[in-house]
Amino acid sequence: MYIWRVKALKGELRAGPMPPRRVLPYILGFAILLAIAAQLPLFLPFPQANKWDVVNCIGTVLLTFGGLWAAYKANGGPHGSDFAARLVALTWVIGWRLFPAFILVMVIAAVVAPEQFATDAAPTTPLLVAITLGYQLVFYWRLCGHLRDLISPVQG
């Protein structure tokens, strides 16, 4: 995996498609950095963060890594094909399909337990962490299922 040497990377990419095993570190690295970056505002300034912010951050990073690794395996691992393209396309569609369910769960939770929602007076709570991590878990579960479907013979 190249981190700084863009000329070497471009040379490799010009030579032909990158095998899935070589693409995986880039996808994992990008997704984990994105997951960490998305959580950073919760800790600035640091005194506002509570233990549930930390649990959410660690859980998000672990689910991102584990979910993408499982997706890589579900796509056939090193023998799979088009992992990056499949990942991007399926992520887009699955994200849109799960978004309404996520909003519905948040609305129901806000009605049933309004005190559980973060405000200046009420920081991140276990319920919010459970909903957030649960959404991510369902997302990766569906992603892996769809990837497995792509490598299975079509039943018809």
C-alpha cells in the first residue's frame, strides 16, 4: 500500500486493474479515517465528551474495520472480483434504503425516551449509541449478504 508515493501508485494502476487484495487496504484506510474524522467533533473541546462518546467512537471504528473485512470476504476475498466498484455501488443503495428506517427508529426513540437525546444538558446516551452502532451493524450485514449473492449462482 502506498501512502505517499503517488507516482509509484499511478504506475501500478496504469499496468492494469488492482487485485482485490491490493485494493482492500486503501478501502479500509479510507473508511477508518472517515469514521474517526466523523467522531472527532464530539471530542472538541474534550470536556464535553462522555464515556458514551468514546464507546460510540471505538464501536464505529471497530464496526467499520470488521464490516469491511467481512464484506471483502463475502465478495470472495483475494479471489473476488470488482470489490471496490461493488462496495461503492452497494454502499450507496443500501445507505439510501436504510436511511428511512434509521429516521423512523430515531423518531420512535425520541417519542418514547426524549430524555435520551443529546442536548447541552444531556450528553450522548447508551440509547443513542445502541441506535448508531445498530444501524452500522445492519448496514454491514446487508452489504455482506448482497456481496454473497453476487458470487452465488443465480437461481431461477
